[in-house]
Amino acid sequence: MESHVSANIELPNLRVECRNPYRFHPLQSNQISHPPFKMTAAWKAAGLTYNRYLAIAARTVRRSLKDGPRLASERRGQMDLRFAKWENGKQGEVRSLAQANNEALAQAAEK
């Protein structure tokens, strides 16, 4: 038993036979419609978000480079996020987000 779909289309002076997993659209015989099954992206099937998938792919490519270009690309990939708390219309001290998170985690662990 064949596992694919076959379709025969007969038009005046033209006979088309399609024997593949795709089917001809009934209204437009010159175009192929989408497959009858749904294909899910591998990253989605693995339970990853698209941003996480991109981060993993970028890290993999960076690790495959030689030392000089690899170090330069890793520096470009690092982010330094800073924030400032505003009170009464005035900007407070500008702090590193990573440092503030570490301090908050340390305070939470003490409690």
C-alpha cells in the first residue's frame, strides 16, 4: 500500500497526474496546495521558544569559530543592561541590572 496521495486532473487537451504527498488545488490546477499534514518546527517540538532557539544557534556558531573571531563575536553578544530609579522627577543612581539582581537575591536568601 502506498503512503502518498495520488490525484488525477483532466482538463480539455490536458491530463495531469500527481503522485506525491502534495495535491493540486481543485480551483487552480497549476498550483500545488500545502501538504495534508502539519509540520512543526523542530525548536517548537523540543519545547523551546524562538528566542531561546536563536540564542543556542548563535552560541553554537560562535563556538565553532577560531579564537580571534570567536572572542570578538562573544564580546558583541554580551549585554550590559543598566537602569535608574526616578523619584520626584529626578534620576537616581544608574546601576547594573545584573548587580542589582544579585543583591536582591542575596537579600532574599538572608530572610
